[in-house]
Amino acid sequence: MNREIPLDGVLPKALQTLETPCLLLDEVRMERNIKRLRDHLDSLGVDLRPHLKTPKSIEVAQRILNGGRQCAAVSTLKEAELFFEAGVRDILYCVGVTPGKLDRVAGLRRSGANLSVIVDSVVAARAVAAKSREARAPIPTLIEIDSDGHRAGVSVEHTEALIAIGRELHDGGAQLRGVLTHAGESYNCTSVDAIAAMAERERAAAVAGAQALRAAGLPSPVVSVGSTPTALYARDLTGVTEVRAGVFVFFDLVMAGLGVCSTDDVALSVLATVIGHQREKGWILVDAGWMAMSRDRGTAKQRVDQGYGVACDINGRLYPDLIMVEANQEQGILALRPGSTATLPDLQIGAQVRLLPNHACATGAQHDTYEVVRPGSPAVVARWQRFSGW
């Protein structure tokens, strides 16, 4: 199960010898982040179902699940297949399932995976029920609840629609496992109190959906909620059976902008090398553009716009107000944020910087491996593989 990739047969390897751009993972910060959420949910008496779409890595998953319930949420069937091969048996596919993917779902279940899917329409429920009958094996299915108007799901105010979906599943041959919601609107909150209020809204909607099904004589053993902000700031999870979250493992600048974490908690960074200057413009050019950082500009609508990422020295210490203001495909432009009184650091060609990402999922998706580091050490201690695709 250990898939660590040898570092040319020699460990450790100095950061300065790495080919840039590459993705660094601070193992100590990651482990601290995992413990923080587990401790919080333990205090509320609710299980964690980690969303493994963020790391897409067997090694990271092993550390999240270590000592915990062996279950996961995923966003692609490829994730489901690879994490099942690695030993995770209880898997929730958290994107509305389409008829064309049901053969693959049924195949995974025949292989022994306790894989469940989600739907939010009678049409989708009918397809799942039909595949269940064809396979002579009920496919466990949750109904997605829209708790915040952010994207998919059935509003709990539309009780008749919710019950119709439930009956299609339950009476049609599938297994109605419960309800699920995701408070994605929490990413637009402007305070921790607002996140806590969103967490309660999320909880209340999911619980109401489950109660509506039960009142109609339908089962709803699972009540699943989750987003990283609401998971960390929920104050009451009465009626909830599990919480899903993913970004909490690494955190990122969007989470820092929400007040959910600090930049000292961000475990991912992109190592880049200075390749030139435009001194009259106050620019430092690096070999990491949007192909390394991603196009995500998630902090642009927050109080502090962090550009395409925030620059640190090779040890992870922030340079005051130094951000990636522009990103070309393979080249980034570092400059002081507008209005800053800080001094542009004197970074010579060949110097290395670490760039904190706006969105951990998006930046991670640009890379094939994690170069694992620890604070205070100038060396890479391991290389972990990550995967992509569907």
C-alpha cells in the first residue's frame, strides 16, 4: 500500500536541488490541520467522512484515516476506484450520478466497494432504481438537499418532490440511504459568526429533509452535511450522522481570507525559481505561472485580494505584501500589492520562493507529486504520488 516514490534512491533531498515549479507539502501542518477538525467533531459527537478530492493521494488519505472510521467522500469514480484498491471500503460519490456512470458504479459494488451515490431528481432516481433491478443488487443512494441556493439539490420546502424521489428509489429497487447537503455558500461568508449561522442552516435543512422522508414512511439513516468552514465552526450537529470536508487537510488562502485558518496553517505551496526582473515596474519573474498555480482567483472577492498566490521565502516565511499579481502559462509576476509600503525583496536570479495557493484543490490538480517537507528542515523527506482524471 505504500506508494512513496524514491527520491533518486537517496533521502533526504535538498529543496535547492528540486526542479521547479513543484508542489510542496508541509507534513507537520497537514497533521495539525487533520487533528483540529477531528477534535472538533469528536467534541460534537459526529463522525468525519473526509472528502478525498482535495489530496487525491493514497499516502495523504492514509494519514487522514489513521485511527478513524475507514470511509471517504469522492468527487470522481476514478477516486472511488483507486481509494477502494487502497483499502477504503465505504465510499460516497458526491456528484449527482448520471445513467452513463451506473455500469461503473455497479461494477465497483460487485468488487466489494460499499459505494453510494446521490441524486436530486426523479429522473436520476429512476435510472438508479432500474440499474439496481438489472444488477439484482440495490444501489445505496442519498438525496441531495439544497440548503443554501448555492448549486444542486432539492429544497426542503419542496416536500412533495423530495418524497417522490425517495419513493422512486425505495419502491423501485434501489436503497434509500438518506440525505446529503453541502453548504458551499459558506465560502461567501464574511465572519466566523456568519459561518456558524450557515452551519446551522445546513444542519437544519438536512435534518428537515430526513424528517420529511421518515414522516412519509421512508428510511433516512444517514444525514450527511459538510464544507470545511461549516465543519470547523458548527456549534450543534444534533440529528447529523456525519460531516464531510476536504480542504481542511491543507487549507489555502481562501480559507485564510474567511478567517477559518491563518497563513501559518496552509500546508501546500508551490516552489518556484526567480528567472528575471523588470525593476522599473517593480516585478520579479518566476518560473511558476497558472499551469503551476491554477487560474483560481478565489480571493478576488474577499476583503484582501491575494492575486494568484502569496510569496514566502524558501523556509515558508511570508514576504510582506509580495503576491503573484499576474500569471502567464509558465511565468508568474511577483510584485507588492497595490498601496503597500513594504520593500520589494532583493531576490536574485536563481533564488527560490514558496507560493501559497488560493485554492488547494485547484493548485494540487496541476501537479503529479507532493514533495513532502517539515518545518525547520531544508530537505524533502518523501515524495508522494497524486492522481488526476475521472
